[in-house]
Amino acid sequence: MSEKKKETAVGRRVFFKKAGLGASVIGAAAVGSAAKKSTAAEPSKGASSGAGYRETAHVRKYYDLARF
Amino acid sequence: MSGVGSEYHNIAEEDALRAQWYGLLAGLLAAPPTPEMLKKIGAIEGDETALGQAVNRLAAAARGTTADALEDEFQILFIGVGGGVLTPYGSYYLSGFTYEKPLAKLRIDMLRLGITRADDVYEPEDHIASLCEILSGLITGKYGGSADLAKQRAFFDVHVSPWAGLFFKDLEAASGADFYRPVGSVGRLFMELEGQAFTMAA
């Protein structure tokens, strides 16, 4: 990452932390709701490199972290 | 970087959180909550920030109502007979009518991003819930390819920022809004934060 990008990332992290984004147990409600019936948007088939959405170990960790 | 995970960028903690908040808003605005979802909302705990307090009010409202009651409230606010109290579509806020140029522009951008409307959804794509869901997916990289901040910001600036704050303000003040009043507050505050944070990356 360039220095500028790093600065921005740190700035955003601090900003969101102070704004209260992390302090709530949002994960459980959000993950549950996202999985619900109203999936308005889906990846178009064949539009990207074809990788689509996969559960790599890294994504799994994200969901695990979201489950408070 | 190459290899199996190369489409995935490490999701920074704050971005994972942003995706969750967008996911929460999408879930709240797409349909009235199921009893299960209502229970989860009731368990949310916010901190002393404005956003935290708003989400606390939302959680308290969730604990004080039922899924049945919310079906009615949702119906009155968003559906109605011949239209709900509110019309949560970008085209409506930006042009006065649904199915207008903002929707056409959105569809072009969705095409470019490799996103389509799901088969079982019949509302136009510029519904606030749909836009929140798209942003959540752009953050997590759900639609394949890069989910970088520039792309997110471009989408936000064109399709969300011009009207979402107004909609959430309307929701806060809508007659018939009870549980959905703090939904409006959460949405308004979160959108303000997103807008401010994006300008930091300028």
C-alpha cells in the first residue's frame, strides 16, 4: 500500500472507531438479515473473472468475527 | 498477489463493520423483520456516540414490539394501497417519479460492476435497501474483482449520497413510524459518517 493509502486507512479506522461503528453488537443482526429473502443484488454470471463469491478461509474468519 | 485468494483483499476491520451496518440497513428496509431478526436487533448494544444511541433506541424499540405489529407499520410506511407514506427509491427523490433516469444510470453502473437484480425481486433496483446491499457487497468483494474504496465511493457519490440522507430524515419524521423512526436515525447518521469518511480519502 502506498503511504497515502496507509494514511487514509488509518484515518478512516480512527474515524469509524470514534464514531461508534464497532461498539455495537451489529454482527448477529446484520448477518442474519443479509441472508434473508430479499437478495436484491447478485453477482452477474460471467461478468467478472468468474471467481464469484467463495468462502475462502479469510471470508470465513470475517463471518466468524461477525458472530458475537 | 496471486493464487486462489487474490480476488479477495483483506477486509480491514472498519470495512467489515461498514459492510455489517449496510447489511443491517438493507435487512431493515427490504422487509419487516422476522421474529428471529427482531430478537437479534433487540440484542444490539450501542455506545455513547450519536450512532450508538440511535442503535440503542432501535434495539429498545425492537424489544417493545412484535413482528406482527411491524408488518403493519412496514406496510403503512412503504407499501400502502396506492403507495406508502414514503417512496424509498432514488428516482423518486431525485426526479419526483419512480423508474426515471437515476434508475437507468444505476442499471448501467450495476452492469459495469457485474451485479444483477435477483430473480425473485420485482422492485426497481434503486430501492434504498438494494443500494445498501450493493454497497455491502462492494465492500466485501462479493461481486468479484476489486472492491476498492474508489469504486465504493463512486457508487456512493452517484447513487446514494444525493438522496439517502433525505430519505432517512423523512423516515425519522414520518407519520406512522414508530420502530422505523430509529431506523431513520441510524440510517441518517451512518450515511453522514460514510460521506465524511469518503472525503478523507480524497
